[in-house]
Amino acid sequence: MLIRYKKTYEKIAMGLLSFMPNEKDVKKLMNTIKDYETNDQYQLFLWKQDDVVGIIGIEILANNSILIKHLSVNPSFRNQGIATSIYEEIQKMYKNYTFQFTDEIKSFIEHCNIGINTL
Ligand SMILES: CC(C)(COP(=O)(O)OP(=O)(O)OC[C@H]1O[C@@H](n2cnc3c(N)ncnc32)[C@H](O)[C@@H]1OP(=O)(O)O)[C@@H](O)C(=O)NCCC(=O)NCCS
């Protein structure tokens, strides 16, 4: 299930975010976490089964639109449909919104053919 990020999850969140191609630099990663902690428009959620194994970060834009900025799953748990479940849960949570994606996330969404409710 999706749970909202809180500070106690900082290390696991940074570990998961570091798998994103644009979050390899530690300074960049720390700024990213800070953005999610301080900016109300930025929301971070963790995917928890027994452990936390995935993460999704979104930015709430104008006009009921959401940009998915981060989506990542622990390598030991990939190809089990977890990222797909994370995206489907976010769509349910923000069901009146349209979705936009960064280029790398768009490629995943298109590959899995799950991009309903998008612009
Ligand atoms: C991308 C990612 C989140 C997918 O997580 P996952 O839980 O394994 O995804 P699912 O099990 O729901 O889907 C797996 C499918 O996505 C495909 N896929 C994985 N990464 C992809 C990408 N960057 N672009 C397109 N397709 C991708 C897999 O090949 C697989 O396809 P198949 O079912 O046809 O074999 C995971 O690989 C990851 O964390 N990557 C590093 C972070 C990253 O690059 N994020 C940006 C892209 S979302």
C-alpha cells in the first residue's frame, strides 16, 4: 500500500530515489528530498509491503494536473508489477486529475500501457 513520506523514512526514500537516472548526485538527491519535505505542491509516497520497496514522487500543477517526477522500485523486487500498482494507486488517489510524466517515466508508462487518464 501507499504511505505518505515522513522524515523517519528519509534514508530508505533517498536509497530508492537514487535509482532514478537524474538522482545519482548526492547533493541533487538531498535537494530533491528537501523539496518534498518543504513544498506542499510536492508529494512523496512509499510503497510498503512487509518492507518499503518502492517510491513515487509527484508535483501538483495548476489545472488539476499532476506531474510524476519520480518512480522507483528496489531492484530485488522489480518485474513483479509493483511500479504498475504504485501508479494505479496514485491514479485512484488523484482520480480527478490528469497526469503528466518526465520522459523516462513516460517510457515506462507507455511500455506497460497503463497511461489512462493522461493528457
Ligand atoms: C522502472 C521501474 C520503476 C519499474 O518497476 P517494476 O516494479 O519492475 O515495474 P513493473 O513490474 O510494474 O513493470 C515491469 C515492466 O516495465 C518495463 N520497464 C522497466 N523500466 C522501464 C523503462 N525505464 N522504460 C520502459 N519500460 C520499462 C520492464 O521491462 C517490464 O516490462 P515487461 O512486463 O514487458 O517485461 C524500475 O525498473 C526502477 O525502479 N528503475 C529505476 C528507476 C527509474 O529508472 N525510474 C524511471 C522510469 S519509471
